[in-house]
Amino acid sequence: MNRLLLFLILFVLFSGCTTEKAKDVELNNLVSLLIGNFSNAEQAKDDPSFAHLSLINVQIWEERPGIWIYSKISDIEQNYIYSERIVNYNTIDSTKFSSTSYTIPKKKNYQYDWEDVTTFDAIPFKELNKRDGCDMYFSKKTSTIYSGKIKKGVCMSRLEGVHYLTSSLVLSKDKISIWTKGYDEKGKQVWGKIKGPYKYKRITETSSL
């Protein structure tokens, strides 16, 4: 194939992908509220029953369809990582969105290198493990508030004694609330906070759309 023709085809394909992302204003708005470095330090200080946690969301894989985020939640005092995920965000319609999360193979290789997003280019997509049933569905509440939740009873858990998980999330300017709970086979909550969600406040930006 003529090199010039091949170049033009590739240019159209990649520019088309970029243009589609640029047009998706609402999805970009939602994800812009997610991206950054967050902490619930204030909540943990006021109520010691809440651990002091850090939440980091970084955009990766900008050339792939949808928007991809590396997400990590860590216990600051215990220096322990609770969860690491790669999450893909997509549009359903003008006010509804969804996210699909994946576990990361050999995740220890990426725990401390997240500031260099090119690190994740080494992960083959086929090696990601989709968390079946754990898709989260978002709706736009106001111009700066989005809420999301996982359908009850379908996100199976690997935690001992926990049959399935539910999770709800509220995004607003510089704040993220996350409430994840685990239930046994009889539908009784056996894991997670009872009194309310973890409330994170933005510390810094880590990336931008």
C-alpha cells in the first residue's frame, strides 16, 4: 500500500477517536471530577472508626476507546493497598454513563510507578481480568454532581464470608463519596461500614483530560 495512503488512513482513524472523545463533554466532565489525589483525612480525624485512606485516580491509555483510569485506595497509616483497579468509563446517553473495572495482572509492578502513565502500556489488554457483574451505572444529578451504583446481588466477592458486594459513589466538585458493602448469601451485611460512606476530598490534581 502506498505509504501516503496508509498515513492518511491512520490519521483519520486516530483523529476520529480523539474527536469523539473531545465531543463527549458530559463523560469528560464526569471523569474530570474523578481524576486526582484524594484523602479522607478530615473524616478520619473526626471519626476514628474510619481509617485514614488515600484515593488516587490517574488517566491512562488515552489512545483507546472510552476513558481509562488507574485507581488505587491505600491505608495511609498502615501503608497498605486495599484495592487497585483499571476502570473503563463510557457513555450510555446524554445523562447516563457506565464503568467497567478490571483487576491488574502482576499489580505489584505498578503500585509505585503510577505517576508515569506510560508504565501501563506494558499491560496487554487481554491480560486484564474483568470483574463480571461489577459494572457501575452513573446518572447526572446536576451540572457538577453525578451518582453511581453497582446493581445489587451481581458483583460476586472473593472475600471470605462475603457472597456479593454493592457499591455506591457520589461525585461532586473536589469530593468523592464511596460506600462499599458486602453481604452474605442471605442478604445480610457482613462487611463494610454501616454508618455511611468514606468521604474523600481532593488534595492535588494528578492528570487532566
